[in-house]
Amino acid sequence: LEAIRAGVPLFDRLYGEAEAAYPRAGEKLQFNEVLRRMLDRWVGDMIANTRKQVESVAEAPALADIRACPHRLAGLSPEVETERRQTKDFLHRNLYFSPALEPEKEAAERIITDLFELWMAHPEKLPRNYQTKARSEPLARVVCDYIAGMTDTFILRQHRRLCATKATAGPA
């Protein structure tokens, strides 16, 4: 928590607000409140800034005006984009490429690879609705969509059930 507060100024500011608003709430609840506030800020800014950009194209822009615009209209304001970038940079440095999480990342990659390869070789092992989709769409796309929709618990269960002969994998 201290590292996040030190590395993400927006998180720190909003955490202070959450502590003040909910002084008796536990740390986890305050943390979740900060995440909610961050997302609310970014989504609200995206909507407001996009509206402002669209209105700058013409007083009452038609769809043709918007399509003809030479620059992107949807986006965050410069201030909020800076906050988003700081957060993303922090996450890349401290989470996504964290050496401490490398074993879990490798296990997750192995599980996904094992299941992908299994279903590519044996599409009949996919649920029926995905087998049906695979008749009209590329199998790789169907398998990717199926995997992408899985929760961690479900994918682990599928891996244990379908890939029992391989080494048992750790948590994803």
C-alpha cells in the first residue's frame, strides 16, 4: 500500500479522501473505494472530454463531420491522461513484470498453452456451443474466446480435468 501511494499520486490523493470519508473502514475496503473512485474519474473524464472534443468540431456536428475529423475525438483530458500514464507505468514496473510474480505468470502461461493446444488438436472436447461456432469461425479464434471468458477457478479446474497427465500446475 505504501509503495502504491508513493508511486501513484492520484491513488495517494484518493486514498486520503477515502480514509477521511470512511475512517473506520478496513484497509481493503478503503483500497477498493480508491479503485472505484479512480475508475469513476477516468470514465467520467473520458465522457466529458470526448463530448468537448466532438463539440469543438462543429456547433452541431453531424456524423460526417465527426468521421472527417483528422484527429481522435475520444480520449482523456491531458491532466487525466497523465494520471492514467503514471498508474500504468507503476503497474508495469511493480506488477506486470515483477520478478516475485514470475512463477505464477509462468504457471498461468503453461495452463493456457496446454488448454489451447488441447482444444486445437481436439475441438470435440470444447463445449457444444463452441464446437458449433468453430464450424463457421476460425478454430483458433473460438478457442481464444473460450479461454478469455474463463475465471481463474474455472480454467484451473479445466486444466486439472483435461490435462491430468501433464504435471500439475500452480495457481494462475
